Amino acid sequence: MYPLDGNRFAVGRDPAHRGGDVWTADAGMAMMENEPWSGMLLTLGSIDKASHMWGGITDTGTYPPGSDEEQAHLRFIAKTADDQVGRIMQKLRDLHMLKDTLVVLTTDHAGQPAKHFNGVNTAGHSDFNWYYGATQNGTFLDPSPSLAPLLATNNVRFTYQDSAIRTWLTDTSDDAKRTAAKAMATLPDVIATYRLDGRHYRLVKPNLRAMSFHELVYWLAHGQEIVDTMAAPYAADVVGLLRDNTSYGVAGDHGGAQRPVQEIPIVFAGGDVGRRDSAYPLRSVDILPTILRKLGIPARPGLDGHAVTLPK
């Protein structure tokens, strides 16, 4: 899958040196046995890599068991990740630690397939789909033609696009931001554009006709809330949100206000946590306050999010 990484993301064939998520689980369990640990963050990253490559639910092929092709695709990778979660939970039981350990299973984002793909689908072009401009990590000046109206403003310092478009400008006056946002609104599959105004974004140009009914309902309820989470002094000057199942970057993508990428699993287990679902609409920002409450640790004043009482 990523040959220069060896088995960093795939399990590999050497039973003595498993890679990918098996290695992550092995390392975590070794720490449990040998270190005086009080907290641990384990990242099972293979699903993220494979989903970006193949587009999540669109990766439906079957491949010879044990082959490199099988290991690079989601069916194998998802089962491998699931198996590692089971192994970790069993290790906690074996060490008699499970009742004293709070386990949180979550993800940084969900995924969506790029049914509407506005990048250039050729080998070696993915970085140019994601980036336009000069950075410390390289110069990317071969953009997708889809960005032409935005670049024609001659005011783009840097732009980054996955399932949203984020653009930093040279001239950052309000008039220049409005001009860029209006140009961005003409790009394929853009549903709304915003300009940065202090700690918030201001809606400049909605494109209601670009949305399905379900997209419109979700955008009206959550679009402003989500885009404001990006606001900061260093944030993009202009942001364009995209319709569902749209990407400028890669086959499988994330990053916008779309419902498919905002809804993620959040599971608490171990200790005396019960099996009932919480009725509270939990968010990622609520995870840390919830952990602190469960552990009896006072939260710092001003900590984002709300602590949720876990079911027993």
C-alpha cells in the first residue's frame, strides 16, 4: 500500500514482526505488562490510510486471502482493527485491570466516498489536489482546473482542499475576502462560502440550489456552528463548504460540515460503565471532560465541552 513504509500500515507476512495495527496493539499490551502506566493513547491508523485511498464504502472488492492486495483493503483492515480492540480488552482482563480502567474508543473523523471528485485523478498528483502554494514542505503550483475561478482573483497565498476548501489570502481586507468568497462559490459542488471575521466566520454566499433537501436541513442546523470551530487568528481567510460525497483531494475524504463525516463512534467501556447508550448527543469536545469527571479529577476553568454522566 505504501511500499516505502514497509509494514507500517499493513500487517505484513512475517509472523514474528507484525506491522500495522497489530504492532500498535502489541506495543500497548507490552507497556501494560512492563510499565507503571496510568494512561495510554493507541492509534489504529490503517483504516484511515486505506479509507483515504479507496473511499470507504466503495472499497467492495475481494482479494486472495493472505495476499498483499487483501491487506491493503478495508475488509481485511477493519477486521484486523476490530481484532486488536478485542485483544486489548482481553489483556486488561488477564491483568485484572479492566474494572479499574476507563477505555474510550473513538475516531478523529468519519469518511465519505468522493462520488463527486473535483481533483485530477492521475498518479503522483494527489499533493497538488490537496495544496496550492509554497510551504516549508514543498511548492505546489499545479492545481486542479476546478480551482481556476478562485486562483483568477490573483490573491491566493495558499489553499488547502479536502471535503472543504480553506484559503489564505495575500490581501486580507474585508472587500478582498468577499471577492474571494464569491469566486469560491462558483467552484463545483460548493454549497456555501464564509469569510473570517475575528473569532467567527460570516456567511458570504450560500448556494441553496447545490444542496439536496437533506443537505440543506443539516447545513441550516449545523453549518455555522461547524465552520466557527475553524475560526482563529491563524485560520483560513475564506472557507467553502461542500455537498455530501464531494472531494477535491482524494477518493476517500473528510473535513467538511457534511453529516457523513461529522457522525463518529464514541464508546466508553471498562470500569463500571454499563451497556446502555447515553441519551446525550455527545461530541468529541465532551470526551475529555467526561473522562475527568469519571476519574474524579477537577476540570480546568474554561475547558471546552461538557462532562456527561456515563450509564451504569
